[in-house]
Amino acid sequence: MKVHRELAGSLPEFRNAVVTIGTFDGVHKGHQQILGQLKEEAAKIDGETVIITFHPHPRKIVSSVPGDVKLLTTLAEKKILLEKAGIDHLVVVPFDHHFANQSADEYITDFLCKYFKPHTIIIGYDHRFGKGRTGDYQLLESYGRQLGFSVKEITEQLLNEIAVSSTRIRKAIAENDINTANAALGYPYFFEGLVVEGNKLGRTIGYPTANLHIGSEEKLIPENGVYAVKVEIVGSHDTIYGGMMNIGLRPTVDGKKRVIEVNIFDFDTAIYGEHLRIHVLQQLRSEVKFDGLEALKAQLAQDKKDALAAITF
């Protein structure tokens, strides 16, 4: 998959471009149906699939409370998932107030047609675009008749499924219902973090941990608890490790700040400065305060057994 970050002068001449537009947050099962439709249409005409998405998320620009935006996938994660889905081109359009203030007609002629020369646009019947959200499916269709592109509709049923799925996934993650979230996503929820130095207490009780710093404030992180996970070292494609992760305040130790720490099974290498990709498989338990380190060690031994039972390769 080719990723394009600029419009003027940098986009190729797409071959029979079959285009869809959206945030595709999560690239979940509902989105995957649209991607399948996109690829089917492209195959019929020997065309290329093109997804147009926006960065930052449009709600960060147009919302009165932009800090409330929490995403299932960062842009980097979205790239991974769309590439796995077999998309040819991802165009990341810088979204700002100038772009948001285009009229609906300008959006079609000066953006879609100028840069993409689409053969086919696949879009939802309720998709709105342009300043004041005045553009709709009917306007796009009328321009298509004039300018020579076709418009195909994503059904109301599928759009409703997508909206429900996105809301359901966010709610499930917020409530630690990882099984529901993963079922709707079609893959284990994941996030990335930079390994930073911690207080090294885990080593003294037999469970060394990699402490993670999450770079994106927008990324939705599961709530406090202990989880079974799979761990990748980003950039190293050789091994995926099993592990268990704690998110929380560590009330048995100090209880002062929220941390994310991962115990990687059968692994004893210093990885400070590396990025880890954590695939969240299942919540094992909620966070609990124990009566001292011995009680904590006993629970960690049980957590490891439970995590190993939940992890399959």
C-alpha cells in the first residue's frame, strides 16, 4: 500500500480510481465490508482502490470540545490494518479550518475530481460534506453525471452496523469487556508504547516488566486491570511473545500514578527505547490492593497461569 501525505504535485495518476472517504477508526468488521466492496469494484474495471482519510480527526477541528476525541486506531495503526486489508492507496488529507470551510461544490470539483479523477466513488447515503454539511449523495451523483464518474451507495443497514460497532467497541473497551471489543473488531485490540525506565520493583519479585509510555493522547487505552496480551517488538518480525499487562495505580506499591507495565514471558533482554505493540486478548482481573509483596507475588503466579491459558499462537 502506498501512503500519500500531500495533495498538490505528489499524487500519482490513479488507474480507474475506486474511491471511498472516511475516518475508518478501528477498521473493524463493518469497515472491512466496505473495503471488500471497494476491492470488488476495482477488480471489475482493473482499477486501484483509494481510501481518503483525514488527519487530525475532523472532530478535533470542528468540535467545541476537541480533547474529548478518543480513537480506536492512531494513524500509524490504521495504516497497518488497511495495508493488511489489501488497499492500494491511502491518502491522508491534512484537515484544517480552510479545508472544512470549502463549499460542497468546491469539495467535489477542487478536491475529489481535481486530485483523484475518480472512476467510482463509494459513499454512504447519509454522507455529508462541505461547509455547513450541505453536500450529500444526491449532489455527488449529479456531478457524477456531468463529469463522468459513478457513485455507489453503502447501504443504510451497513452504515448503521458501522456506527453501532464503533460505539459498541469504545464502550466495551471503556468497560473492560475486551471479548466484545475484539469480536466486533475482528482482531485483538492493540496499541503501541515506548519502553521507559520504571522503578524495577518487578525484577525483585520475579516478574520484570517493561514500562510503557503511550505517545498518543488520542488513543483509547483500556481501563485499569490485569490483561493477557501478546507482545511484538516493533521492527522485529521474528517473534511474538505471550505476556500479562497491568494498567493501573499499583496500590500495593505506591498508588500514586497510573502506569502500563508488561511482563513478557520467557524474555530477559533489556529493551529500553524500543517500541512494543501490545495485543490485548482478555482481562484477567481488576486491580486489587494486596497485603504486602508476598500476597502480590502469589496473585501474579496465578495471573500468569490464567494468561497462558488465554494465549494461543
